Amino acid sequence: MPKMIFVSLPVTDLRRATAFYEAVGAVKNPQFCDDTASCMAFSEAIYVMLTTHDKFRQFTPKPIADARTSNQVLLCLSADSRDDVDDIVGKAEAAGGVADPGPKDEYSFMYGRSFEDPDGHMWGVNWMDLSAAPLQPDLASV
């Protein structure tokens, strides 16, 4: 069985967060949803569990960080093309997110942009030409 990743994100408004992630291409899996959590699938292996703050607190004794003022993790999705990167970030902005809170990555073999969801969680979206990447002498510095 292939490995799967589940990223849990605390959100202040579950309905708004669910609609946002649907707008950027995730599919809601109702099998793992209730009024405290939404399971959002980006692929057969990548899931984002959107949880209310009360639900999130059941999994950790640590305080929930405010993603608008601090970062604990940077998340990144791959894209099939440069246009796909722009499309996903555009959908995020149209759904109430913030486009490009971080700098764009622009290399001959890689293109990346970012967005922030309504709760401040920051996501990167990157396209890479893996066949060209090893040819780049400055790849180690990227």
C-alpha cells in the first residue's frame, strides 16, 4: 500500500475553509467529515484534515499558533505546468485567499508561487522540470 500523508490544519470557520480548499482543487471525502472536521483529498496520497480548534486541541497539548502571525510549517503542492501553478494560485485568491505572500520562484527548471488560506496557512505551488534540474549548477543553493 502506498504511503499517505495527512496534514491537520486548525481552522476558525470549518465551512469557509472547506469551500476554500474545494475551490483550489481538493475533493471533500465525506467518509471522514463531521461538524468538527473536513477531510480534503488533493490526491490518492495527500489529505488535509481541516479541524475546528476544539477538535485540533484533542491531538496536542500545545497551544495553537496563529498562522497569520507565525509559521510552523510550509506546505507545498506540485503542479503539472507553469500555467497550472498560476491557475491554482488564482483559484486560491478568488476563493478568499492571499496570492503570493512569499516570493515567486523563477528558475529555468522550476516555477513556484504561493498562497495563504483564510486562516493564514501558507502553501507553495511548484512546477519542476526534473530532467533539467540536475543540469543546474546552482541547484544546491535553491
